[in-house]
Amino acid sequence: MILGPVGDRTGWKVEGAVALFLVVFPSLLGLFGAGTDLGTRILILGLFGIGVDLIFGFTGLLSFGQAAFYGTGGFVTANLLIRHIVPSTLGALAIGTLVAALAGAFVGSLALRQVGIYFAMLTLAFGQLFYFLENSPLRAFTGSENGLPGVPKPVFALGPWTLDATTSIGMYAFVAAIYFGGFFIARRIVRSPFGAVLRAIRENPERASAVGHQVPRYKLVAFTLAAAYGGLAGGLLGIFQGYMPPEAFSIDQSGEIIVMTVIGGPGTLIGPLVGAGVWTLLRQGLQNVDAIAGIWKLILGLVFIVLITGFRRGLAGGAIAFWARLRAAR
Amino acid sequence: MTALLEARELTKRFGGLTAVDRASLTVDEGTITALIGPNGAGKSTFFKLLAGEIEPTAGEVVFRGRHITGLGVARVCRLGIGKSHQITQIFPNLTVTENLVIPALAARRGSFRADVFASLRRVDGLADLVARTLAEIGLTDRADVRAGALAYGEKRRLEIGLALATQPQLLLLDEPAAGMSPAETAGTVALIQRLRAGVTIVIVEHDMDVVFGLADRIMVMQNGATIAYGTPAEIRADARVREAYLGGADE
Amino acid sequence: MIEAQLLNGVALGSILALVALGLTIIFGLLGFVNFAHGGLFAVGAYAGWLAYTRYDSYLLGILAALGVTFAVGIVIERLLIRLYYRRPKEDQILVTFGLGIVLVEIVRALFTGQNKLVPTPPWASGAVQLADLVYPQYRLDVVGIVAVTLVVVWAIIFKTRLGLIVRAGIDDALIVEMLGIDIGRAFMLVFALGACVAGLAGFVDAPILALTPDVGTAVLVQSLVVIVIGGVGSFGGAIVGGIVAGEIISLTSVFAPDWAQVALYIAMALVLLVRPQGLLGVVGRA
């Protein structure tokens, strides 16, 4: 008898596939005339999205304020590096992630007192709150509308090799390594008993409670984890761009990451990566076709609507389900 | 026999409506108690009070000598009361096995653990509990089916299974045979008979054959209040009960 | 000095109330969360701008804004919205959010992303002296427009058969249908009503805002603040919420300008935590 979700049957195959993909991704991009930097950007959004998938895809919590943590992690990390408070890039990222997680615990402890649409609106309110805090009262630390330029890129000495993140491919490798780490951890989380309870909460929170689980605590931990992922991704964004943008806090950012997760497929962990890829590449690709350059977002909006209405599994989710059916038929 | 559960003068008011009116019940360990009464008598509300789903306006619930009023449904479950609902409440997109894993996880590992890196395989006794429950409710050959795709009768059995997998000492069954065919109902009765050895049961039912066939004690409610309590024979002979049902349900 | 700020808050608040009104009509009567509200606002603003600048008539602008968004409302209700009445609230939020994006992008495609300037109508240009504050005439006129709109909408909801049907249908759709009344049609008309009020707000607000397609998101968020504070599903709530929000912005702008927007969202969060149905709202609507 197999215990646990479908994914449990896969052993390490999914991790292996993702690792393989990460290695060949730059080459794939090259084939289509896109640069490695685009891949890095997609990975950062994909990492942000892993957190969103944890709370939305796995726990059923729709939050419109995740950008608050993306921005918090980003600006904390950027500040630490720019002001040379923490010499190590990884150290700054760790602290940025931790602060974002604390922010997540704080916001979650309040927002999770409500459910459904009130919860969604609370997260939206907090998201906006963070955005305007960045914009005005905290502008000494955030540069307000201008953001924070001058975030240094790291160079790592790994024994005989050097990982030079000032180069495109070096930065990609750095981000890809962190993405893989984040993905690996997320896979452990969702396949754990904790992850099983999250799924139950998504399906029927009242019953999950009725059979003995402290649902509010599970939600809070999940929410905090999602904030951590957002914060880590935000920190990487600043390092990647050499500049931390205030838009990281915007409601548009919160909305976009949800769109990406839905398009890619909620509850798959790789869904956000797929969604981010579709979003970014479509935007990039259509730029070059003059006639329809301006409507990439319109197309994505329509795709989003179609998927929500009839294909809740999203692109990756649908592909996985299709694959599962093929294997079952053998 | 010791009193496992005591409901003392439970009252529940919703605004102007008194759904449960000073209803009391003592349940002895190892017995099957049936709760009957006409529609709107307050049986389901009374059940919800017992399970901790809602809080009483007055009165209290004592379980194994411990006051459990107001503890909330998760705590009450962990203390040993499991409930199967009148309206099926399963986890539709999880398989049957995965459905049973959920209550079993709480039973084997507690109501909350942030064990984000642990493995399901290593939860002590989990596989065993799930397998036993599957066998108990007769869904072993449907173990990997998506719960939402089950037939109605199978869903009802899973519903009971979810309560069973919490390893309760007291099992509350709210109309377990609701909507079932005669054959399925017989199967449910057989299941309850098998279960009685290990768990005390309180059951709400409308089917009088089921009730009189299973129960050691019967509690009759009407308009939120208890109008009779006793052995099946006593209840059968009770004039108030007959009146409440306006011509009687069986015989 | 304080009186001027208070007045400013009322004027600001009435605009916010008008903008939020379309959202609360749909939420209050249909129990439906319409995150496409900002998109409808943008559609109305641009439709009105087109008519206004082409025919040099403010009135035509209003009619265009109302007409176009009413039609858009009918179309999206028939095609999409009615598939969602029984779906979970999260799905309603998501699909209308997507719809909002689509509407904004359509506007952007048709009109390009450049700012459009909508001039104040000549009969409302100039300023009025109120105590020591010089106030734009148009903003005061907007208060009047808002008042008229509120009365008209109130009459439609509470004094017509349509309104009665919808209000009954919220409570028990089955009974209404059994009486032979087409509840689906009633829902469609209410949705379109909410949509066209959003569109009207878009055009009325246009001379005050810089008109870009992206104005929709900010509007949606502000509208949510207003109906949260005032009360979801309550018309009085839209007014009260608008004025409270307006006062919060207006007064904090004086005392702690950096915190004006932050204060607004703190207020929203507080209401959601302490009294989620809002100041005038009814429990159970959401």
C-alpha cells in the first residue's frame, strides 16, 4: 500500500528532472534567441512562486499580498550588502529571508484570523501597507520610488573553481543552485506529514479540524514558509539586477505571481516556474512581433481565465496528470 | 459500567430559537445509544454540541470525568470523541487512502507538528491504522481511487472511516445509513455491530429497524428536549414517544 | 484650517464612494466579488473620454461611459460571471481579477498607454473659495453627481420590481424561480448596473486623475478599502466608507503626510480584524 500523495511514488525522479532542466535551460533559451539573464529572472519568479504554491496550491489560501515579503527580503538583503553590514552574500540572503519570514509570521498571525474573502482582503491590505511603508516613511532605507541601486554581485571561491556571478552564466548558476535548494526543500515539505495536513486543509478545513488537527497553526507555518521563499527570491532579485526595485512591493507583483502560479499549475511546485516562463517569454517574444507586441498581457489574461474556468490544473498540472494517465494505462 | 460521556442540561439558542432545551444524556462505556426523534427535534444540534462543533448557551459536556465544553472540535477529537457527519465531509481530491491518512496522522502523531522534513512512512503505526480502517469499512480494493469519484454508499463508508481512524473511544454517528439502499444499510449495521467491541457508540437514526436492532439505550428528543430515555422495550411502550411520532414509525 | 481639511475629506470621500458603489452593488446584491471593477472603471473612463472629446459634450461622455460599460457588463455576465455564482469565493476573485487584466489590456491596445487628458467641463472649471481653502469647482460638482447617482441607484434597488426580485433571489433563488421569474436575467441586469456605475465613476473621475489604462488597479484597491470600512453589501456603507477613507487621507496628509496611505490600509486591516462586516455591513454577506 502506498502512503502519501501521488508524488511519493516518484522517489527522486522529479528532483533529478528539475536539476537536469536547470542545467540545459540556458542552452534552450539560446536556441530561441533569448539570453541567460531571462532564465535567471524566470528562476527568481519561480522561487517566489514555490512559496505561493505552498499556501495557495497546497493549502488553499489565496493571498494577494505576497509581494510584501518579496520586497521585504529584497530590501533587507540589498541594504545589508550595499552598506557592507554583512560581507557575505549568502549571509545577507539568509538574514533577508529570515526577516521576511518574521514579517510573514506577523502578517499571518493577523490575517489568518479570517478565512476566504476576508483573508484575501486582509492580505491585500497588508501588501499595500508594506508598499506604502516602502514608499514614504521608510524611504531612507528603500529609496522610495527610486529603489536601491548598487547591490554588489558575489564571487565565490569554491576550491579550485570560481563562481563569478558578475557574469551572466555565473549569476544563473548561483540562482539556479539556490532555486534547486529551495525546490528540494519544498518537495520534502509537501511529502511530509505536515504537507499531507496542508492538503487536507485545502480540501476540507472543517473536517481536518474535526479529525484532530490544529488547522490555524498549520496555516501559520505554511504562510511563514511562503514568506521565506518570497524573501529569498526578493533578495536574489536585488543581487541579480544590481538594483532593488520598489515595484517588488506592488500589488501588480502580488497579482502577477498568482497568475503565474495558476497558469503553470497550482499544487505542483514547478507550476510557478512554468507560469513565470510562459509570462516572461511571451512578453519577450511578442515584443519582437510588432503587430501584436502590446497584447502579450491580454493573451495571458485570457489564458488565465480559461484555465481557471475549465482547466484548474494549469499547464504543468495538466501535463503531469496526462503523464500519470499514460503510465497507469501501461 | 462507567459513564463515558455526560451531557448535562445542554441548551442551545440561536437568536430566538431554542434548538436544544436542557437535554441531558449519560452514555456508559461499551454501549450503543440511539438518538431518535422527529425532524427538527434538535438531534443534529445536540450531536454538534457533544462533538464540540458548537458551544452550548448553557450546560456542559463531561467526557471521562473531564469538562470538554468549549474546547473546540480538534481538542475534543484528540480527547477521544470521533464523529461521522450526516452530510458527507471527505477530502474529495485525495485518494481513499490519503483521506484516511489525515485522521490517522492526528491520532498517531498529535494535533500539530511542524515536521516539514519528516517522512510519512516513518510515522509510527500509521500504515497499520490506515490498513485496518480500510478493511473495517470494506474499501481496501478502492484504496487508490479519488474520493470524489466514489459511489455514494462508498463515500458514506469513508465518512465513517474518517471518524474511525481518529481512534476514538466514543463514536458519534449522525445518520450513517442516510440515503443508503437496504443492502448498504444492512452492511452499515453489520459494521456497527463489529465496532461495538472496541468503541462506545451513539447513533442518530431514522430507520427504526436499525435503531431497535442495535441500541442498548434510546434517547428520544422532541422540540429540543428529551422526552424519553430507556431500553428499547421501554421506549416502544412509551406513550409520549408514540405521540411524538404521531402514529408511530414501526410496528 | 481643520474645517477645510474635513471638507476636503468629504469631497475626496464622495469620489471614493462613487467609485466603490459599483463594487458594493454587485457584492451586496449578488454576493459576488468583482475584481474586474477597476477594469470597468477604465473602460468607462476611456469610452467617456472618446465621446467627450469627439463631440465636445460632457453629457455625451457620461452616456457613453454608462452605455459602453453596461453593455460590457451584460456580455461578461452572460459569458463568464454566471458560471461562477456557486463557485468558491476564491475562484470568483481569481476570474474577475483576470477579467480586470483583460479589460485593461483591451483599453491599452485600443488607446495606447499614453496619458489622456480629460478636460474639466467648462461649466465646472474654476475654483470656489471655502474659508481659507481654494477648492476646484469640479470636485464639488462631483459631490452632487455622486448624490444623484446614489439616489438613482437606491431607487432602482429598493423601489423597482427588478430590485425586489434580486433581493428576494439572494435569499431564496429557488422560490423566485418557481414563481416564474427569470432570476438569471435579474442577476444579469444587476451586474450590468454595478458595471455601469463603475464606468460612470471612471468618466466622472477622469478630469481629476491622470487617465491611463493602469488606473484600474489603484481604483480597485481603493474601492475595496472603502467597502471594507463602510460595510460590504451596504449602500450606506459605501458612502460612510468613502467619507471615512477620505477623511483619513485628508487629515493624515496634514499631520503626517508620509503616513497618509499607510494609515488607510491600517484602518482597513483593523476593520477586517475587529469587525469584518464593516461599520454598516451585515454579517453573513461574505
